[in-house]
Amino acid sequence: MTRPDPVRPDADGRVELTCPLAMPRATAYLWNPHLVVQANCRGHVDARHMQPEPARYSYAPNLEAKTFLQPEQPPYPHQPGRFVYVRDDDDGAFFSAPHEPVRRPPEDFLFSAGSADIQWRVRNLGVEVDMTLALPADDVVELWTITVSNPGDRARRLSLFPYFTVGYMSWMNQSAAWDPALGALVARCVTPYQKLDDWPKVREMKDLTFLLPGTAPNGWEAAREPFEGEGGLHAPDAVTRGGLQNGDAIYETPLAALHYRLTLEPGETRSFRFLFGPAKTADDIQALGERYLCDGGFEQAAESLRAYQARGRGTLEMHSPDAELDAFANRWLPRQVHYQGQTNRLTTDPQTRNYLQDALGMAYVDPGATRQALRHALAQQEASGAMPDGILLNADAELTYINQVPHTDHACWVPLVLEAWLDETGDTAFLDEPISATEGPARSVGERVSTAMHWLADNRDARGLSLIAQGDWCDPMNMVGPAGRGVSGWLTMATAFALQTWASICRRTGDTNTAATMNTLADDCVRAVREHLWDGGWFARGITDDGRPFGVASEDEGKIYLNAQSWALLAGIASADQQASMLAAVEKHLDTPYGTTMLGPPYTRMHEHIGRLTQKHPGSAENGSVYNHAAAFWVRALYAIGEPDRAFATLRRMLPGPDTEDRLQRGQLPVFVPNYYRGAYELHPRTAGRSSQLINTGTAPWLYRILVEDLFGLRGCDQGLRVAPQLPSGWESARALRRFRGADFEVSYQRQDGIRHPRVTVNGVACDDAIISDIEPGRHYTVDVRLPRA
Ligand code: CEZ
């Protein structure tokens, strides 16, 4: 019996879910440059703002580890959220919207994700409740509208209890009370610290959490325990009793709960507005109230957020036979690219590879930001030419978490980002711009890239293979090379590809000497890989300090790694026979219905010759999940070797559906691409395909690039725009609007009998070399592409 599809794919800019049970972890997110709010369909909310380090203002119910955004955050009681309890004051029955914490089965339910707001519509006990969350374009505050309607034919006497969690704020000091002067419920804390030097930073923090209503409530409660009483979250005493005690919290876990008594005549509707968020002072709260709770305040905020997001709309609008992919590519993917490029995944020390790859994505959204990011990163290049593990975004920032662990791959991303940006802008003059770094003499961009490439080429052993230290692109691969002998096959391939890419840029700018040098170094990397890493069926992932190859057939777990195959193809290392063997091996060992996993079979025990990676749960994260970033590299490689159908099939499996069972198993809404879907398809079929719900991923920039440059084949080059599509053979026709160097290109693709090669005409004139040159900014071009039948 097929289950009904609870998802209404994006029809008008919103993706909708009609049941709170079918995909309980389904989330959507809103962001502005200082704040990210990820909300799930049941009302749980994970909100973080930058001050300048990431911080919460609605906390877990007890002390929680400060860490970066993690995948698969499990639901738990008292999980931070935004709810409203609704009580019928005639019979005492009650429910809560959107669904948690009471979980009373709804008569009707809708979770609706938009780019500028998230909405819930719930009908229960014959009462309709709409909740809308929006953010302003710049301030750190949540704008909530709660509307209650009586669709019935009799008057309803109701109590509303907006319940916004504050949680356990601080072991040093936490309290909350109603502030009559502000007309707000304000919770206060002191961010815990012990070191004297930390006080100046703590002093500047927004240690207030406030709920400021637009309408004065009948009552409030500032402490969590008296609100719940013996009834607990599911049936709080305050709700069953039908009133609040106007209590405060005195070094007790705060809560922001209000009470409204109202009578709704048949057909009557009442709306309430609330601001919820962090603040440093009462004056800040006052100012936010004046800015947003005035007439039109929310509407202006929504307009400003829409205007801000419109700046991140991307350069491609696709119209294909796959409407869901169109909606995702035209709206949600550039939004995710913009989010990562603007917020740096909510860190002040983004990992250098993440910072650079997010900048790659911005080449299609806001090229100026890419240019700035390249300058900022190169200014932190070490005198040796190495790139640091993390990029510091402000003077007080420090390298934290994984950035304190030496990884050797960061330099290889520089020419890849530069190439994407140069293809988009054609601005080769940038290469001559001088950049002063924290270390060493001022050098031009071009000199810095060459120095970084020489660092990569020198970071190799006598065999010519790249040393891995405690990790490369794969962060937790920390025990392959800590003794300084272990090598990464992937990094050797990536080094070859980076050198080749830089060589081609140098050739474009006439620097043939550097190009020749780089190609010689690249050839040596290619030789080393071919000599030491072909395992007979596919390429090995690396060789450990003790000389043990891994990612090879002889291993009982982790026999094959996807990245070692993708980048061998990207760097042109594999022969035709090897290509055929690798494609077969990936299909056999790594392809699953939910996508291509990054290694297989997953590790089920610690392998001390590889490290922390193998300790991750089988099928999660790097240990054999469908790690979409790695799958994106594979898609790029498949297009590079002219495998469009296989590439498209792998790409399409990064998104849920269109089959209902696929959607339900992943539990993911098509409003962002998560960093992974569970793997271990054979070992753990029950959880295979489940989404991590993590919005931070290098997949977003690469997937966007692939859609623009590979699928629709609209890639910039020195002369202009090259047209070389690789549509899936099943597509008879498609259309794309491409914004490029200030001009608009309306491109239609049509299969045609009797032709063997694509035919391109521009404004009715044949374009034999399929390159549109002498592009005039502001001009509109009509491009017709005839494609042979597959
Ligand atoms: O972080 C990502 C990094 O941000 O892991 C990727 C890496 O390429 C990205 O730059 C693959 O390793 O430390 C850990 O165990 C974490 O798993 C991180 O490796 C991981 C985070 O979970 C975010 O996905």
C-alpha cells in the first residue's frame, strides 16, 4: 500500500508538508548575515547569531557543549522551540501549535517553507492557528505572527499561551521577569567565563533573551517549572489550570510564556505579533520594538529581507522536464550558496577549504564577494606558501576545533576558485594585484597562487605522493600520516588538478613559463599516482605511515573511496580501461538508491591506520554516507568524461523524490541540499537515506557550478560564453536564462534528428565554435541549441 505524499513541491516559491508525523525531522531555515534560524515542522527551532562568535539565545534545558553546526540533531524534551498552547476555556481541552509539545493529532496541518518566511497552519479542536516566522534583513530578532481563527459557527472562549523556550542560559547567573517598562518578558544571564581576559568579550555579549509582544498579555510566566508543574510539557499545569501566575525566575531555568484570554465569534480572527531574540540592553529591546512592532514594521522587514535575498538570486534560471529540480535550482540552491558565502557557515574562523569553496559558489551569486574572499584568504598565506587551516574573519578570531589539526589540502582549492571566478568575470587583471600578507613580502595574486602550488608540489614524498599529516579534504582521516610519511592519493590527484588548472590560467594570461612549470609538476603527480596507487580495479585512497595502502580491494572495510576515483578522472589520470573499471566499481560498491556513498563498505570498527573517520557510525558522515559534497565531485568528473546520463542520475539523487517513498525515507524537504544522507544501505537499511538536515555543505557551490557549466554548458571563457550542454538523453528540450557579464542569454535546447553534433545559433546567426564573444553588457541574446538525439 503506497503511503500518500505529504510534500507539495514548490509551485509558487513555497515547499509544503501536510503532516507533522510523516517527516518529523523535516526542516527549513531563514537567515540574514548575523542570524540563522532552522525550524522543524513540529516547532523545534535551532537559532544562532554572531556576536562575533556564534551564540544562542534559546538554549537546551541543561548545559550543552558549544560546537559547530552538527548533523542529525535528535529531538528531545525541552528542545528549544516556539509554540502556542490553545485552550478551550469552556471545556478545558487544549492543543499546541505547530504540533509539539502536546502532539494532539491535528484536523489539518501545513508546514510551509518560503525563502523569506516559514509558516505553520494548524486546525485542532475546530480552531485554526497560523504561525509565521520571518527575519529582518539585518537585525538579530525573530518576527512572529500568530493568528487564531474560529471557523466554527459558535463563539469560542479561548486561552492562548505563546511558549517560547529560553532554556538553561548560564551556570553563573540566569533569571527572568516581566519588565513593565518595556512590556516584555526579559531573561538575563551572564555568559559563563573564568578567565579574567574573557570579561571584556563577555561584557559585550547579548546576554538578554526577550519576548516582546505587540499586544499586552493578560499574564506571563518567566520560570519553566511552575509553568509545567506536574503536568509537564504535554499537559502543563498552567494550561490545564487556564492561567499564569506572573512569576519570575530567580537563578532558575527561564521561559517566555504569555497568556491571552479571548472570545472569537464565528468567523472571527485575531492576530498577535511578537519579537523574540537576544539583546545587550533594555534600550536595544525598546529600539527593536519601535522598529518592528509599529504599523507596517513586519511588512517593511519582509520587504528588506526579500530585497537582500534577491541580491543572491544566482545567474541561472532553468526550465526543464524536471519541475522540482527547476524550483530547487532557481530558488533554493542559490539561496544556500548565498547563505554560506555571506555567513561563512556561522564561524569567525571558517576552514580554509570551506571558505574558498563557498567563495567559488559566490562567483555565480555575487562575484565581488569571491574577489574579496580570495584577497582575504591569500593575505593569510604563510611565508612558505602554505594556506592556513582556517581563515580568520576578524582581529579577535582564533583557530578553533578542527582548525587546530594540521590538514595539507587547503592550497589546492585556490586555483579552482580562481578559475570559476575568472570564467565568470574575465577579470584577469586581478592576478597582478599586490596582496600584503601577515607573513612574508607583498606578492601579487598570481605570485601567491604560484607559491601555493609550489608548496603543494613540495609537500610530497620521494614517490611523488602528497603527505597528508592529520587530514586532507576528509577531516577525520587523522591517523594515516601523523608520523609524516603517510600520503593521500586523493590529495596527490587534487594537487595535479590544481597545478593543471593554474597552468591553464597562466596560459590564458600569456605566462607560458609558469604554465610549463606547473604542468611539469602536475605530470609528476600524475606519474606518481599511476605508479603507486592503481589497485587493479580502482585507485587507492592513500598509503599510511607504515606503508599500508588503504581504500583498496584487500581491505575488509573501506575498500573503495569515491574521491580517489572522481579526482583521478578530473585530473585526467585514468586510462580508458581504468575509467571503465572505476565506473563499474563505483556502481557495484558505492551506488545506492539514495545516491553514491563516499566509501564502501563502511567501517564498523576502529582502524588505527586510518583514524577517527572509521569511528564514525557506519553510514553516517564521512564513514560511508551519501556525502553530497563527494557525490558532487563525482558528478563533475562524470560530466568531464562525457557521462551525462550517469552524472544526471547521481545529481538528481541529491534531492528527495519525486517518488513518495524516497521522500519519506529521506525526511528531507527540497529547500536545501543536506551534507549527507545515511549510507550503509546493506548494513542498516532502516536508516539508509535519512537526511542529516545539516545546511552547511560544500555541495551547494559545486552543485550550482555543475548546473550552470556542465548540465546547461553555459561556461565563461576568455572570449565570452561557451555553449556546450550535456543534457540527460531523456530530455527532449529545455530552456535556460543565463545572466553573464552583464548580459542576458535566453537559451533554448531542442533535440533534432539528422544531426551528429550540437548546432548553436545566436540571434539567428550560426555560431560554429559555440562561443558567444564580444558580449555587450545590458544586451539580450537569443541562443538556439540543436542537439543530436542520443
Ligand atoms: O566537517 C566537514 C568540513 O567542514 O567535513 C568535510 C570537510 O571537507 C569539510 O571541510 C569532510 O571531512 O570533524 C568532523 O568529524 C566533522 O565531520 C567534520 O569533518 C565535518 C562536519 O561534520 C560538517 O560536516
